[in-house]
Amino acid sequence: MARRRDERIDQALLAAVTELVREVGYPALTMEAIAKRAGTTKPAIRRRWKSQKHLVVEAMAENRTGVVEMDTGCTHCDIVGHLEALRLAMAHSELGHVLPALVADLADDPTLREGFLTAFWGPRREACAVSLRKGVARGDLRPGLDTDLVLDLFAAPVVFRALFGHSELGPEFSEDIARAVLSGVGTGEVCRRAKSGGAAERR
């Protein structure tokens, strides 16, 4: 009979990746360092994951940094909350250390890229999509909203600045993005609610 896989080793390896990318970054990550930190061996890694890239993607998917559930009753405030969680994740967590270099590896592996989009970005996009649907239901957002497009419009400025570092990811950035996008897809109610105290209550 085949020996059952020890899930404790799986978790130790995923934790080791998370710790090491914070310390040394993605380009300097090695199988040797991961195995040593997890207290196991390189063959143990190879038995579990197709490559080091696959291990990194799973470690990132396991970490739900940047995934938040927002339900303040104010669409503007909810969106700012989602954007702020993403901004902080890109600026201060292992995500910011991994994503710029990982993008190149994902471009060369369509299967890995699809897995990354599903496992990592999927939960973050769905959490924000829930807020958009609530915004449509309460009349803050126009009906028939192209949810995928709006999600891209929200996230793209944060990811772009994190990837290229051409400008700061300051604490006011989330508010600026929300106002800019919602002014185009909102009904007007969303902005009035924010101005009348929603944003102030959030702060």
C-alpha cells in the first residue's frame, strides 16, 4: 500500500515559503532553503509539487491576506475597504515580494497561470463582487454592471503601482480609486452617502 502523505510536512513547507519570501524575496528562493526551513528534504518537495513555482503559488493561495468581507451598508465604504486590504497586502506582505517576479514565470506556464488566477485572485475578486452586487441591489450602482470590468478597474491601479513602483501606494490611494471608478459606474447615491459620513465613519 502507498504510504499516506504527511500533511504536517505540507503545512511546514507552505509556511516555510511564506517566511522565506518575506526574508529573501522570490528570485532568491531555493528548494534547499525551503526544505531546510521546513525540516524536510528536496525529494519531499518534489513528491508533492511539480515545481518550486507550483509550491509558491499554493503557498500564496493558502494565505488569505487581502481577502475581506465588507458590509457597512455603504457601497463606497465597502469598496474602499477591499482596496485598502489589497493595498496593504501588496505593500507589506509576502505578496508584494513575490508577485513582480512571479508574473514572468506565470506568463510561460498557462496552466500555472490559470491555477494562480483561480486559487489566489479568485477569492479576492469574489469578495469584492459580493459588495458590487449589494451596491446594485441597494441602487448605488447601475444595473447591468460588467462586474469583471469594474473589478479590473478597481484592482489595476494598485497592482500596477506595486509591480512598477513608479508612485507611492499611500493610504489615500484606495479612496482616490474608489471615487474615480464609482463616479463612472455609480448612480450618484453612492457618492452622496460617502460624502454624508460613510467614509468618515469608516475612518
